[in-house]
Amino acid sequence: MKIGLLGGTGIEGKGIALRFAAAGAEVVVGSRSEERARAASEECNAALGRAQVRGLRNLEMLAWSDLVFLTVPSQHAMEAVKAHRNDIPSGKVLVDVTVPLRFDKGRPTYLEAEEGSNSESIARLLPATVPVVGAFKTIPAHLLAELESPLECDLFVCGDDPEAKEKVMRAGSMIPTLRPVDAGPLSSARTLERMTVLAIHLNRHYKKKGARYKIVGLD
Ligand SMILES: NC(=O)c1ccc[n+]([C@@H]2O[C@H](COP(=O)([O-])OP(=O)(O)OC[C@H]3O[C@@H](n4cnc5c(N)ncnc54)[C@H](OP(=O)(O)O)[C@@H]3O)[C@@H](O)[C@H]2O)c1
């Protein structure tokens, strides 16, 4: 499985890169800048203790990857996808992890778009040959980046293309203690994005950092 990250130089991108690389996947961190891509990959490799993550410009990463994780700030997601809509070869899957929210004095508010979730808006920008899957939205980035901490939670995966969703679930199952859960159609991203906002509220209220979800009754 070739995992690529569009805008993978932030905490979320590096966290996902680290978890997949630690599980044995080939990983490329993408960036608008070759230098930042290289620096992020070196950071990941230092944490892994081996050279397994490469850094490339976004354009080259897109040509190489099977699964492309969109890990740019939510407010720049549409712009980043528009910039690359013709660079993503048919058959690749775009995995949207973005969560549109705003912080006011530390309190998050969900930024609801008229047309639905970020994932649905992104899907409308892409050709049907590049399916969009929503995933990793409810998992805290800092926890992904702490390889020594087990995730012990569910990975909700939603999408309208069953094959693409299955690919992402299969990839997710490589990561120890993460349980992929089929969360239904892409419109479920509206719920998943709100669940992230709730998890942030819970963290604030209980003075924790790692609130996340595990559904009971599925086994
Ligand atoms: N923090 C969490 O716990 C968490 C949990 C779930 C989901 N998420 C989602 O994860 C995403 C990434 O979060 P983050 O904190 O890692 O973000 P970030 O550090 O602010 O940004 C990640 C990278 O995006 C690239 N980028 C910024 N503006 C861009 C633009 N206009 N066009 C293209 N690329 C751009 C930059 O890479 P280059 O400059 O190197 O190109 C940047 O390093 C967000 O959408 C967030 O909602 C976060």
C-alpha cells in the first residue's frame, strides 16, 4: 500500500505517516516545498529509527501514491484540491481527514457548509474517477504522532464508493489497536466532523488530550 500525504508536513500528516510507516507501509510526505517535505520525512524517520518515509513535492507524491490523505488546514482544503484536481490519476483514492471548525477562546465551533461536510464539498470538486473517502477525522493528531501510545479506538471510514472505502479500511487495519468501522456513505462525514468537535469539548471539560471513540456492541 503506497500512502501519500498532501500537505503532510503538519502534525496530522506526520502522525498518519508515522503510524502507516511503523506498520510497514511505504509512505511519502507531500509538501508545496521540497525542503519542507524532506525535513518532515527526516523527522518521521528519526522517530521510526529507520529510513522509511520519503518527502516529495505534492505533485510527485500524487503520481506515486495509491491512497492520498488530504492533511491541509480545513480552510485551505478546497483551494488545495482545486489546485491538484487534474494531477490525481484515475483510480487513486483521496482520503479527506479535514474538519472545518473555528476556535473562539479555545472553544471549537463546527463550521457547517450549506452543501454538507468538507468531504462532500471536496468530492464535488473531483472527477468521479477519483473517489473521496472520509477517515481519521476523530483521531487526535498528537496521539497519532506518539508511536509509543496505543491508539485503542475506532477508525470511522465513510464514502460512496465501496471499493475505495474497503481500500482505506484495509489500510487502517494495518495499524495496531485501530479498528476500522464502516461509517456508511460520504454524507456521514457531517457526523464524524461534529464528533471531532465533541471530542475537543470533552478534552476541555475533563482536562484531557486524547478523547476519541470506540463503539461498543459491534463485536
Ligand atoms: N489536530 C487534530 O487533532 C486533527 C484531528 C483530525 C483531523 N485534523 C485535520 O487535519 C488537518 C491538518 O491539520 P494540521 O494541524 O496538521 O495542519 P497544519 O499543520 O496547519 O497544516 C498542514 C500542512 O498543510 C500545508 N498547507 C497549508 N496551507 C496550504 C494551502 N493553502 N495549500 C496547500 N497546502 C497547504 C502546509 O504544508 P506545506 O507548507 O509543507 O505545503 C502545512 O504544513 C486539518 O484539516 C485538521 O482539521 C486534525
